[in-house]
Amino acid sequence: MEVVEYDKRKCPTHVSTGECTKHLLPVKDALDILSGKWKLQIILSLTFGKKRFKQIQREIPGLTPKMLSKELKELEINELATRHVYDTSPVSVEYEITPYGRTLKPIIEELHKWGSKHRKRIITRSGRSTL
Amino acid sequence: MEVVEYDKRKCPTHVSTGECTKHLLPVKDALDILSGKWKLQIILSLTFGKKRFKQIQREIPGLTPKMLSKELKELEINELATRHVYDTSPVSVEYEITPYGRTLKPIIEELHKWGSKHRKRIITRSGRSTL
DNA sequence: TATAGTGGTTTCCTAAAGTATACCGGTATC
DNA sequence: GATACCGGTATACTTTAGGAAACCACTATA
């Protein structure tokens, strides 16, 4: 991962897209964190408090242990959630969102704002009441 | 596509995730528009002016006509871009971003802001200079 | 001793996303 | 007449995301 310096002014039409592509790297990073079928739901679930593995699974219908395991690992790698193992018997594990994880809030809100308007726009135009 | 009324206060832990899932639908809509390998690059390219099909393809290395065609159709469906056919010979076609398409700007900027910080954070922590 | 819950992993499979390559009719150029 | 540009489409392929089911060691409970 190269630390890329970019300049918005370098992005107009005539300029090599190389610069623009670099400009997009951080956007893609953010998108990667949020996209996929389960990430948002898991983050949201943790937003409302510490949770145990099976607890999260029960809260999110359809979520298999394989996917949950994978997503939680990614959240840990990105420092968005932490994993606490308690020395009980049998061991119990809790997942908690980090303060850093909570900094995703504005971004999710922005997506929600735009998405809501877009929903209305497309629904209205197509005249459908269901999809 | 059901028009869903939701209430943020209904989302805490103890509440059925059904409500929360509905709350996430618009977020997913927005995410769908931006995710994928090419969408952002195409939108960005159009941001800097009208473009012809081959022109976009040349600007974005690796983009095949099939993918470009598909993505442009989706942009049209979502009213984010328009397709103009000119009666020249041979016909020329231009794609243009709509004013509505430009309303994506704040969302992309928010993603960029968060993504930039995240990049620095993860790079710094891991001590890598390249990925 | 059987059953259920915990926190996962493993294997196999399907569906969707994306790639590669060739091709089409039209026109203009060499 | 051959070649090249335009705006794509068609077909076949690979890669990735995600799903289904079984399984593991451990413990508590009946």
C-alpha cells in the first residue's frame, strides 16, 4: 500500500487517469469496509453493545458462522472491533465496537441520506409500490 | 421495493433486527451504486465532462467494453448519467453525468475523508511502506 | 450417558462479478 | 480493396462472494 499524495486539481479530463485512480484508493478502502452482505448489519449490531458470537448470529437471521467469523476477523484487522476472551469455563468471547469503529457513523449517515432520497426517486418514477 | 418507515429509536439491542434491516436498505442502495470495480472510476471520469464510449474506455485502463456497457446502462437506469446519440455518420454517442449524479459528491467526499485517515492508520500501525 | 450450548473450522457447492476474445454493421482513410 | 475507428454485442472462461452442512473440543445440565 503506497502512501499516495494526490492533488484534486490534477484530475480534470486531460490528465492521466493514474492520478485519479490514486485519488480513488481511499474511497475504495472505505467502500470495502462497508460493502458485502453482512458487514453493515454486524457493525450496527455491535453499535448497540458488546455481543457474543452466537448472540450476533441469532440477531442476524441467515448469517452463517463461517461468514460471521470471517467478517469479525476483518473488523478486528481494521481496528473497528475488538475480541475479548474471558477465562471462564468454557471460555466466553465478546466482541465490542471500538471508538474508531464509531467514527464510521457520519459516513453511514451520509449513505443513508442519499440512499433514502434515491429510493423515493426511483420508486416514484417507476410507479412501483413493491420490488 | 417497499417504502419503509423506520424509527432510529427502535434499533437498540433488544429490538427485532427486522426494523434495523429496514433502516439499512437505503444505505445498501447507495452502496450498490458505488461499489464494484469500475463504477467510481466511470462516474469520476464523467464528472470532468461529456465523454464518448471509446474515450471512457481509453481513459480507464483494463476496462472492457462489456463492463463499460453494463455500467453505463446502470448509470442511466439510476438517472446518474444520460446517453446522447448524435445523428452524424457514423453515429456518435456521448455520455454525460446528470445534476443528480453530481449529488453523489458529498457521499464520495465523506468516503474519501474516512478512507484517507484509515489508510494512514493501518499503514502506520503495520509499518509497511508498500502493500 | 445423552443432549445442548459455546466458539468456531472445514469441505463442498452455487451464483454473481469480472475477464478475454472475437465479432458485428457502419464509415472513413490509405 | 485493406485497414482502422466507432459503439457496442456474444460467447466462453475464471475468480470471488457467499451458502449448506458437517464437524471439532469443551462444558454444563438432565
